[in-house]
Amino acid sequence: MSQWLSEVIAEGQRQNDWLSGNRQQATAALANVKWPVRRQEAWRFTPLVPVEKRTVSLAGPSEQQSTAPAIDGLDAYSLSFTGNQVSDEQGQVPEGLTFTLFSKADEAQQASIQALLGQVKPSHHLFGQVNDALLTEGVYIHVPANTVIDTPIRLTQLAASAGDQHLRVLVHIEAGAKVSVIEDGFGDADSLNTFVSEYVLEAQAELEHYRFAMYTQHAMHVGSCHFKVAEKAQLTSNIVGYGSVLSRLDVDVEYTGEFANANLNAIYLLAEGELFDLHSTIEHAVPNCTTEENARGIVGDRAKAVFNGRIHIHRDAQKTLAELNNRNLLLSRRAVVNTKPELEIYADDVRCAHGATVAEIEEKALYYLLTRGISRSQALIMLNFGFIQELITQIPNAAVSDWLLHRLRERFVSMEVK
Amino acid sequence: MLSINNLHASVEEKQIIKGLNLEIKPGEVHAIMGPNGAGKSTLGYVLSGRDGYEVNDGSATLNGKDLLELEVEERAREGLFLAFQYPVEIPGVSNMEFLKESVNALREHRGEEPLTAAEFLKKAKAACKQVQLPLDFLKRGVNEGFSGGEKKRNEIMQMILLEPSLCILDESDSGLDVDALQVVADGVNSQRDGERSFIVVTHYQRLLDYIKPDFVHILADGKIVKSGDASLALEVEKSGYAFLGKAYEESEA
């Protein structure tokens, strides 16, 4: 047990509100947790040393008005959270859905939240339980059956030096409904932030999901996104990771009904001494579901990327189609990638493929660009960036795609110069 | 325009070009024919400066500039253009972005303002039409998923946009049906303005029915062994490379 975890437990037990039941459960579980050391596979390449000796300091109300970076052309209902509360609100709650802040939930809504909280998130996530114990604000979204919501919802966590933030998002998409949610996080201030989201997709529901973990420098982040995907439901998730002292994202998809599919695209772009760790687990518990997961990263300087992609195909999950691909490009000799695709297959009639590569720039492609008068440095930028640009251009929301393209290109160019 | 003297070049220490001389004046079209392994493609790579192609002796100047001293991209900026036999696929870099970067790199070299997105788009669309490629090819990855013929037409489109002073067409006819061949030839012929020069490297005479050469050279074992006018190509078509001796006939087979 680390000093920090003891404090988390104490703090969780001290909180006395309508979520106390959930908190108590979490703190009881945390009391039995063995603090992860590097011998444990889940944290093998991502040391928790920066967390161990921290003191728990929950962010108080933030005095300054903090807003998320604007996404040009995006017409969304947007909330930013700083200091564990809403610091900025833009647009209107889209018509047709229920949108509730935990802090403003009435009794009936509190009951719905309590019923859903922790139902999608597997209990083994240490920081997920920390979020259970300490969460101070959250969002509950309920989309009724067969309702198509065109306006995306954007939820932004802004890391601040005022203290640690623990944000929770619960989304219940009923049968045949459709919605798009953008979760993003920014900031470089010394802080420890968890951001846990849980999604229930009922039959034939569709979710267009985004998670951009753009924390940098001293802003530590351990976040997670969990999905339960029912019959014929469709999930697309686009993930972007920058690195900080410690940045980790866990993604879990569990199929609960047949003929559902999930398409996950992840991009990470790491500079300096940054660390980003992406763990994904896809549980094919039922037959006839399809997963396609592509993760691509560019790692420069002394940065380190960790990718662990697990696809678990249960004995009954016949006719599963699953593809997992991780490609990496190292820009320096000191850059490190630890990549591990894991396929665990117990069914015999499935089609699965996985691969992980560390790519190099193709000499032929570089030569081709040079023969057209393009400078070597510009050609290298085009080729290296082209590698992840492919995934960005597949993003369904054009405004988000343009924004990312611009932002990631800028970051990439600044990496090249160093 | 282009002046090659006693050029010797090797790849991985194997001598491929063995004393090649070639003089090209503005506006001329020179065809280079020859059996497989004669060094036809190597010549294009050496002149464009590809890594691994080492010049051991001789010289090559373009408009008075020593080509061999220049980097690959500098040669392109001085007006050299190589249309590839096998154009490279680059997924993730759009054709549009690629073309715009190259056009503007050349403009910058000439001291001209870069084209705006709108100006470039107009030019690109016109060039696209000229080589009969659908406009959505501009949005696709460079050569990504293009058929052999589409790749060749994309090369010609680049040539039209980049307005080089010397174009080397490396087997631009290979793998093309007659219609595609016509499109490629029309594209090339439209660029013949009395100033621009061409080296047409080809294995078959067929392309030369469409692009009329002023001179035809036979390249064998790294040297030009015979030069003549267009009738030389017809002669090769009729009787093969027999006049080169038995060894070449075998290498052909």
C-alpha cells in the first residue's frame, strides 16, 4: 500500500453524500489492493513512482474561468471541468436526451446514476476504483430509444494546479438511438487526474466516441473508457494520446449481443521524455461480432509508448472477426515502444489477425518525393505524418478531423525541429 | 540542354553504365531503346541522383549546371523530371498535398510566389482532366490503389504541372493498353513546345508511333552502341537486337 492510496481510502471514507454507498464499496476494495509494482503485467512498463508519494488534494472550486481549446466548425454542446466543477458551458443540451450533472441530480436521477455506476467498468482497474471513491462531479446522459442526436456532446477535463480531479461520465444509449460524445483532457499543471467513462449501448444503438488525452508535462492522467455493446450495436472510437509524466488510458469493450461491431482507432504522438500507455481489452463473449482496432504512434526524443491490445475470444464466440494492428515509428534512437498485441482465442471458428510493427521510412517513397523537388525535411514530415494522417482522415466528424489534423501536424513539426 | 560525357556508374559495386555519351538540345526528343539489363532505367536513376547509384567517372550537365553535384531535389528544381516506370504508392499523403508541395517548391526555387490553394486547385483540375483521371484522384493517397495505367497517367499529370525542362520517361508505355497509351502520348506531346526536351526510355517501338522521336539510340551494356533517326526504332522492331550479337539475343530470351 502506498501512502497515496491510504490517503485515497481515508478521503473516500470521509466523503458523505448520496454516493457514499458506491464510495464505501470502492474503498473496501482498495484496502485489499496490492500497490502495483513493475512485476505486474498491467503496469510493467509504466511505473507508478510519481504517484506513490503524492498527497491527495482534491481540487477546490477554480477561480479562473477555464475553457477548452476551440474546435473550429464544431457545433456541439460543450462543458469544461476545472477544479471538479463546470468552468465553461457552450451551446444547448441537445433536444431528445437527458443530461444531468451529478451535483444537480434529483432523487430519481441519483437512483439511475447509482444503478449504472460501475456496471460497465470492470472492477480490476485500480484507478477506476479511485475514481469511484473520490469522484466529485460527473455527467449522466440518457438517450431514449430510437432517438438520433445530431449535436455532439463535448466533455473536457482541464487539469489545473489547484488539485486533483476525478471526473465520471455515464452514458446510457437505448435501443436504436444514436449519439456522439467527445471526451478530451488538456493541461500541463502538476496534478493527478482520473477520467472514467462508462457506456451502455443497447441493441442497434450507435455511438461515435472520441477520447483525446492531451495532457502534457506534469499533468498526470489515468483515464478509462468502458463500453458494453449489445446486439447489432455499433461503436466507433477515436483515441488520441499525448504523453506526460504519466498518462495512461484503459479501454474495455464487451460485446453483450451478437452482430455488434466496434471500430477503434488510436493515435499517439509523443515528444521529449513523455510517456503514454494505452491498454485495450476486447471481450468477445458472444458470437458474430466484429472488431477492428488500429493503433499508430510516432515516438520521438526520449519518449516512451506502451501499447497492450488484448482480444479475448470466449469459447462460444464463434464467427468472430477481429483485427488488431499496431504500427509505430521511432524518430530517435532513445525513443521506446513496448507493444504487445494479445489474442486469446477459445472458439474454433473465428477469423483473427494481429500485428505490431516498428516502421521505418521507405527509401523509395522518400526518393520519389525528392525527385519532385520537395526538400528532404519536408518529405520526411509528409511521410512520417502521412502514417497517422491516414487514421485522422477516417474520422467521421469533419470539424474534429480538421482540428486534429492541424493540431497534430503542429505538434509533429515541433518534434521534428528538435 | 543536357550533356552527358563518358558517364560511368555502378550499383552495389556492379558497373552498369560504362562510358555513356549523349547530347540533347532544347526541344529534342531522344528515344533510348535496348535489351533488358542494358542500363536504361539506371540512367534515369543516376541522372536524378538516387541513393546507391554511384557515379565513378564522367560528367552530366543540365543547362550548364553540374547535375552530379546536386541533391535529388535540387536536380528537380533545376528542371529535371523523371517519370517512373513503377511509381511509388504513399498512403496517407494525398495526391493533392503532394502535387502542391512539389509545384510550390519549384516555384520558390524560381523566385515565384507559392500558389494559393484555389489557384493550385484550378491548375490541378485542368491537368487531371488532360490525362483523363477522375478528379477524386487528387484526394486519394499518392498512387494508392491506382491501376498501372492510372499511375502512369499520374506521372504525366505531374510532368504537366511541374513544367520541367528535361523529362525522362522511363518505360511510360509498359503495361498500358492502346487507349491509355494514347492518353500518355497526348500528354507528352502537349508539352512539346520547342524548348522542353525528352528522353523516352522504352523497350518497344510501339510508344514511338505516338511520340515521334528526333533521335533513337540503342543502349547496350552501359553504352550507346548505335544512334539514328526514327527509322532505327522500326528496324529494331522488325529484327530485334540481333545486330548487337548473339549474347544480347540470349539475354532478351
